[in-house]
Amino acid sequence: MIILPHQKTPTQIQLETLTPRLSTQDPLYPTLLEYLKREQSGFSGERSLDFYYKQLPKTPLLLHGLRLRDESSAYFQIDTLMFFQNFILIVEVKNYAGVLAYDVETGLLTREKENGKIDRFDDPIAQVQLQRYRLQRYLSFGNLPIYTLVVFSNPNCLLHILGQQPNMLLRERLPQRITELLTANKSINCKQSELLQIATQLKDAHEPSTVNIIEKFQINHSVIQSGVWCTSCKREYMIRKSRNWYCPSCRHRDPDASFKTLQEYKTLFGREITSNQAERFLNLDSRKIVKNILVRSNCKKVGENKGAKYIIP
């Protein structure tokens, strides 16, 4: 049972909205694009394990992307958290491709590139063990043991482990390893209702990241292109014609295309928008049309005259 489904992080959503509106010549563009690729890769890697979760002999309670704040007000995040009646399992997902080597004794994870250079990654076992420690302190729940797995989800990954580490594996072995844990802990049995209560409490405590990409990278608003993206081909900005939006590239028409653009504004700048800001972002030169669009988009008006603002739903 999925208690907390897969969700794109606010960072990924912001980057997916922002990067198409930046010039590829912008000095920050390569950095933001690489950042976006990492976010998308992680999200894709986590979702790719869903097939293997469905192959398990017992159905766990699943929470994906759980982000919690501990007693010190610091946050920690778990890719996938599973509740079985026999144990709790933390799954850390790595979507790395290429030839990887992990040294159990030193905790060193490396990848050799084609040019001979070596990439070094943080020790994923140490990382997931820290998550386990923090979750134990957060739950104060001693009835079930907590296990950890590091799963490499990319099908183009070749993993060499120097030493014995059964809790680091390729995705194909995930059902087998969980079955082994179920067998080893079959004498333990917690009530499903109790597990559901705990999992629901964790879902309620989930706090998605609030990082603002524009503030983080100090992006000037003037470099963010305005306009209504075509809701079909998504390659060109649409033109307003006779109460309709028209794409000059694919000739798609959509009278409600501006609604999606207002949602993009909310993603980048927040829910409040003035008619001036809407006029610029929609790339229109008619205050009357803009106000009609805001009203038709169910934006709530707050204030009057020059101080008036609209709240995007």
C-alpha cells in the first residue's frame, strides 16, 4: 500500500519551469541544466524500482521521498521507507551508470570514466546508516528492527564490490534480498493497524523542501523569458488571437493556455501577482484582457486600485 507516493521535488518542478525560459547563452544555464538532470535522474531511478516492489512476497506500506525534521530542526530524507509486519526497511536509491567499484573496508565508491579519470562518491552505506540512526531517534519505536539497503537502479551500472556487503545490490536482486530479510525475521509480527498509524503519522509530518531556485542562484527576473508556452508542442510561445491562444509552429489552439502559464508563475515567484506582472509574464499589452484572464483563472483579488493583487489558486 502506498502511503506517500512518488512526487517530483519542488526543486525539480522549479527547474523544469525555469530552464526553458532562460537563454541557452546565459552563464547559469549549464549549471541549472546539470542540476535539473540530477534531479530527474534521481526521480526516475526511484520510480524504476516500483516494478520490483510489486514482485515482493508481502506488500509493505510504502513512503517515497519522505522528508522529516528532527528534534534539532535539521532535515533528513529517505528515498523509500517500507513497513513490513516483521521489520522496517530504508532503501537508498542510486541511479549511477558506468563501472562502479565499492571498497567495503574504506567505504570508497568510485567510477572510472572512459578518459581514465575517477569519479568519487560519498559512501552510500554510511549515508543510509545515518538515515537509520536518525529515523530510530525520530520514531522511538523499538518493536521492529530497521534494516537498510543501497540499490543501484540504473540498468547500465556494473557494480564491483570489494569485500562482503549484502545490503548493497543491483535492482534485480531487490526482491531476493527482501525475501531473505522476511525469512530471517518471521518470528517478529507487528499489527498492521499499528504500522498504518505510524506510517500515516510520518506522512503527515512530511515537509517538502522549500528551496527557491531563483533566490538560491540570484537570478535576475529580467532574464526569465515571458510568454505562454504552446500546450501541445511546447516548442514555441503562443499568440493571443480573438480570445484564443494560437501556436505559430504547430497551429494548435487553446483558449485556456494562459491558465498553465499562471501556474508556472506561481512555481517561480509565488501565488501573488499584480495585473502589471501578469501582463508582462503573459506577454500581453492589454490590461483589460489580462484582468479577464485572471478572473477566469479563479484568481482571488485582494485590495483595490494600485495596491490590488491577485492570488493564483
